[in-house]
Amino acid sequence: MFHRIARVAASICFAALVVAGSAGAGVAGAAQPFPATIDLPQGFQPEGIAIGPGTTFYTGSIPTGAIYRGDLRTGAGEVITPPSDGSAAVGLAVDQRSRLFVAGGSTGQGRVIDARTGEVLATYQFTTDPTFVNDVVITKDSAWFTDSVNPVLYRVPLDLGPAETVPLTGDLVYQAGFNVNGIDATPDGRTLVLVQTNTGQVFTADPATGTTHEIVLSEPVPNGDGILLHGRTLYVVQNVQNEIAVIRLAPDLSSGVVTDHLQNGSFDVPTTIDRFGNTLYAVNARFTTAPTPTTEYSIVAVRPR
């Protein structure tokens, strides 16, 4: 999975930057620290984030489908995919071939975008029924999209062949409201991890069968949004709580202990996260603030304790 490869490379790169910065302390022109907050275009209404390769990050506009590319080191960036009628961008992930896979929310779509040029390479219409295609993760051979309204996953092969709908069965039971939201995967791609927003539960899912098993937590994580699996640590963004739950998982993923709740004074309804080196980057979606063309949005850096 690219974002896992990118995280390893990013950790090495980040360590090198720290060493270089230490060696150059007090020397004119020494490397500056990465910004703690990165401003996004006013009125953009972001939701998802994907990082890689290196310090490049991507985020999308929920109502317009526009894609913004920036640099964690400088905070500078630009819109590479313009707004488009009938498009939306929620969760997103980037693969080894510099392609963005973008969840399309209530449009029922998933898009594949060239991360270098912003060109839309493919559009998949997963369903025309009421839906909210919310998040996506890339494994060795597929991109997997969640649907917060319907108990299914959508699979897009990385060769961009036909999509497949995989029903979710087992412990996970959909209820009224928003259900499965964030998704991640183990490094081998054999197990997917899901968070159910309205119940605060997390689950594993077998991508081959759609069978789910609950990961029994020491406490629920309500309003779970984007998630990030790093080794045996699962980070769950709890959006309106303005915090990120830190969960230590059992080796067999059958249970987990919530060990911390990361907070930051700059959080304003964060939704999704990704990781560069030892730093998490969370997107402020500001869902409790009425959006206007001049509403300010940002990405916030936070270090796990």
C-alpha cells in the first residue's frame, strides 16, 4: 500500500531533516521547522487528506470535487483539479503510480485522478441509490471505498477494471444515521479496519468475503471519522469532539485499549488524518461553522504523546 510505503520513507526523511536541523543549529540558512498549521484556500470546504510521496499532500473539496496539492514543508500549494458540477471529494488516498482515488460522497461515485496533472482518469458510478461514499484505502491490488448509508464496500482494481460491490456481513450492523466512515488496512492488505461513526465501534473486515468482526474496545469512540493504522496503533479522529483517539490493538485485532485522546487548540472539527514521520496531519472541516466563500480552513499538525 503506497501510503504505508510513503510513511516509512517519510519517517526516514523526517529523521534526516531533524539531524540536519540539529547539525545546522545556529548556522545561517538552517532548515526551518514545518508549519504547525497549513492554510487552505478560503471557502474550500476540505475533508480528506493523503500524504506522499515525500512532503506532498492532497486534500479535496466536499461540495465541488476540486483537489488541492500542497507541501507540508512550506505550506504552499495550488488547486490541480478544478471544481466540477456533479462532483464531490471526501476521503482520498494516493497510490504508487501517483494516482488519487477519491470518494464522492452523495454522488455515489469514486474518481481516479492523476496526482501530477489533476486530470480525471476514471469515474465509477457505484450506485444511484441514496448513499454517501465516504473514505478509501489502497491495498496491493485494490482501492476500497466505504459507504456510510449502505452496508457495502466498493472495490476498484488498481488496473482500473470494473468495480465490485462487496456486502458487509457479520458483527457490523448498520443503524439510522452515518455508519461506516473511515477505513484502513493491514500492510498485507488481508484485513481492512473500519470505524462506525454512530456507534463508536471499530471492526475488521475480510476483503475477500465482507465478513466483519468487532474489535472490542475499552471504551467507544463516537463520531469516529477518518482513521489511521500505524503498526498496532489505531488513530481515530472524533470530529465534533475535536480530538483523536489513540487505540492500542491486540496482536490478533480482536480488542483494543484507548490509551489517549490527542487534542490541539487549533482543531475545529477535524475529519481525516495522515502521517508524515512522527507527526499526524488533520484536516479541519469546520462542520459547525456555516461555509461562506471567505470561510478559512486549515490542516493542523499534531504529535502523538
